[in-house]
Amino acid sequence: MGTPADSGKSNREQTEFLRREMPQHRVRLTQAFAIGRYEVTQEQWQAVLHTNPSSFKGTGLPVTNVSWYDVHEFIRQLQKLDSQHQYRLPTEAEWEYACRAGSTGNFAGEQYQPATTKKPERTNNEKSSPTPVTGEDLAQNLLRFGWYEANAFNRPHPAGRLAPNAWGLFDLHGNVSEWCHDWYDPKFYKSTEAENPAGPATGTARIHRGGNWQSSAFLCRSAARSYDPPNERNNFIGFRLVRIRKKPG
């Protein structure tokens, strides 16, 4: 989980984001869970709460303009409709595990490449300095998996229109960023539990993951972490749910 220290050259803004993702560390998830194949759509939200707060309207579009607190009201009402399962937001660790689907690189399906340099093209036997490989260079798979600034045309898109990751999950990169359970603490990765981490006990902002339709490729990486106050509502944050089967009795 997270980004390795030798992840390559970055500018000042990127360096600030990368600090949130370090140190890279191992996490063990021991509790089985199912996670939604898609981001929760406006149609699903309206079926449960009979409202549609989204700016960009469309039944198949992910619901947006929902705060972390709004999501928990949705969960509370949804719970009344299904006595067999418990619903909740994924922890940050569960979200990244699902996003990576066994891969270790910047985006689903990519394997980790240590910081290195590309061999420059040379003409007339001229020597030139190698160019550092950046996160943007490694975004070759992102156009297949995610709606972001390069292909989203300044709006979200219906869930499930691009390719899924290896585990059949759609839109974990881009489209809308997704609320997670955890409070945000920039130092949490230095002291996180190795087993089933659920984030700090308190905080002022909640994590959301995956980047969105207006994000750069860098902000859509599997390890990228964003956060906002839990009462934040905007047109680029949505969510997907985790479901756990209740034990009989």
C-alpha cells in the first residue's frame, strides 16, 4: 500500500502529494468483503432517497454533490431494504486493494517500475542526457480504465463504459473520486496497523480516492490520496459501497 520512495522525479506539487503516500507498507486484510463493481449511480441514489443532488444529470451517471454524511444516510436507508447484508464505505486499505487488483504500478494492470531513465533518441551519433521517467509517462493504461482530464471533456460519464480492472471493477481511476471510511492523517502511514487498518480514530477530513474527471493522470494513480471535510459536497466526489453478508442469527 502506498508509493515507494524511488518512485521517480516529481515537481513541487507532486512531491507534496507523494508525501501522503509514504512510506509504502504491507497491509493484511483478513475480513472478506464484496465491493461494488460500479460507483453508486444517480438512479440507485434516487431509488433509496428519492432525490438527485447531482449537477450533471443522468440515471447511469455516478451520483455527486453528496457529502460523507449524506452517504451514511443513504446507507442507513439502504440497510432497511436488505436484511441479509451490512453496507458501508470501504476502508482506504480495502479501496486500494480493490483498485490494484493484484498489480503494483501506478494504474490497474501496470507493474511497478523503479525510478529509471528512458534511453534518448540520438541522431548523428550525438550524445544527449537521459530523460527522467515520470508518472505521466506511465499512464499508458489509464485511457483504457479511467475518465480524467485527457478524455473526460469536463464531465463525468456513465458508470462502466470503460474497461474494468482484472477483478471486474469499473471506474476506480477517474470519473468521480470516491469517499472512503477513514479520517485523513498525513502521518498515519508511518504508524498504521499491519492488519485491517481503518484509519485514525479522529480527524477533520475524510479520505476520498481515485481521482476524477477533471484530475491529471498523476492524481488518478492507485496510491493517490485526497481528502476533504466530511460535509463537503461537489460535482466530482461520489462513492461505491462495500457489502458484507450478515451471520445467521
